[in-house]
Amino acid sequence: EAGVAQSPRYKIIEKRQSVAFWCNPISGHATLYWYQQILGQGPKLLIQFQNNGVVDDSQLPKDRFSAERLKGVDSTLKIQPAKLEDSAVYLCASSLEGIGTTIQYFGAGTRLSVL
Amino acid sequence: AQTVTQSQPEMSVQEAETVTLSCTYDTSENNYYLFWYKQPPSRQMILVIRQEAYKQQNATENRFSVNFQKAAKSFSLKISDSQLGDTAMYFCALSGSARQLTFGSGTQLTVLP
């Protein structure tokens, strides 16, 4: 079974530039999550989708971050314009829906460096 | 709000020995899940073990077991017969009705040869 795919693995940009990350969840997983992991910290949820609808985006800095999940499968997370404090690893995770089914499977993440 | 606290930023253990990582949490929900995830340098989060809060029996997965103390809101991970491949950052995490994960700050475990 293929895992959660993310690209790119690394990205270096200058502040005020824009950047986009892509995620392809495990086939059949209805729920998709984006997390931000700053160096030395645990991941923090940015946004949660169920199919192509947003369940929770309360932690997403909407003035600069946006995310979409077209057709309930792939998802893209965008930052525009980037700030120095956006340097982090961006993790995508997916899970099945169902009673008691709460295991999230993670991709390898995208490491963003903003200079 | 849910919180997860890991008070051991770093730990080390000799190969083949046993180590315990600590985690405390807080939640107002009655039904929730607790997890330990492992994150090696490759950055991929790998599920180590899962505990359902309504189950009193502690979960075990081969060399990994937990000590779940619901009243104390404590959830520690015991790794027996430590192996070099266990070297990684370990995160304790909590999931409630919203199914979002709240993570602790992590414990960097180093297994020494």
C-alpha cells in the first residue's frame, strides 16, 4: 500500500516570496491534515479536511496561508508572502473515517527554509 | 483545550536495556486516544503504539508497552531490549472527538552501542 506522498522534500525561498506544497494521501482516506513542525517542537495542526470540505482551519494564518483539497484527494498548501518564522517542516497526514479509526499516517514532510 | 507535556527533552539508554519515556496530558473529553509516534532523522512520523482511553488494559506492541494511568492522566512508553534503530525523537500525542492530534514537545532518545 502506498503511503502519504509529499513534495518537494526541501524548499529554500527568500522572505516575501510564495511557495506551495503538495500532498497525496493514502487511497481511500477521507480525512487529510496539514501540520507545521518548527525545529525542536511537536507538530501543530494547521488545517483539517474531510473529503473536500474544511473541518477546522482555526490555527491557519489566513492572511498568508491557504489550502485546498480538490476532488477530495490531493491537497495543496500555499504560503504567500513567506516570513522568516515560517521556516519549518510541513507534514501532511491522512486517516480513514469510521468508528474508532483514528490512526493518522504521515508523509515525510517538506522542509521549508525562509531566508 | 487539550495539552500534552513531555518533560524529558533528551534521554539515552544502552543497547539491550530498558527505558521509559514520560508523558502527561489534559483533556475534558471522556473518549480519547493516546499515541506514541517515532520520528527518525528522515522526518517520517511512524506510529509506535496506540491506547484507547476506555480500555483499562495497557497496550503492547512487541518491545513497546505503555503504562496508562487514566486518573493521573499519565501515559508512559517503555521500550524493552533497546536497539540502535530505536534512536529517534518520540512524540506523545492525544486525539479527541475532533480526531486532531495534539502533540507534546518530544523526547530525543539515543540508544548507545
